[in-house]
Amino acid sequence: MVTLRAGFQHQHLAQRIADEGLELDVSELPKRPSGRVDRDAADQLFAQVKSEWEADPDNWRNSYRLARAYDYAGDRGRARDTMRRAVALEQAEREQG
């Protein structure tokens, strides 16, 4: 049940990010034969997104983007932790109205 709820929460954030035009565009990044983003390209993307997050770590959008960058870089554990933070920050923003 927790996994299902998390999936819905992540989907909600993904839709908001897409609506705001803030999804990470990896379409032009080099890919491995498996289809995953090339490691060096993913690391460069991660460095860029991390610096954005460091400038405003309490913005759920930056945490969401950082979680996606962790995922592209292959760090699933940190991606999950950071996505949980993004969910909590977005919920707090909605509650504040």
C-alpha cells in the first residue's frame, strides 16, 4: 500500500513538473545500448541539477529534479530519498495554499 501511495504521489509531482515545463530533458543525451543515459552525461546532468538544488533546497521542484538526476546517474537509493523529500515539500506548499 505504501508503494502504491508513493507511486501516485510521484505521478502527481511528475504531472506538475511537466505542466510547468521543468522536466529534465534527456532526449539529446547520449545513451547506452540499454537505452539508459550514458554515465558521463548523467554525471554532468547531475552536477548541473545539484547546483540548482543547492541554491534553493527547500523548493520541491528542485528536489524532484535532483531525484530524477540521481536516477539517471544510477543512484536509486538517493533518488528515492530525495523524491520523498520532494513529495513532503510539495504537500507542505499545497497546505500553505
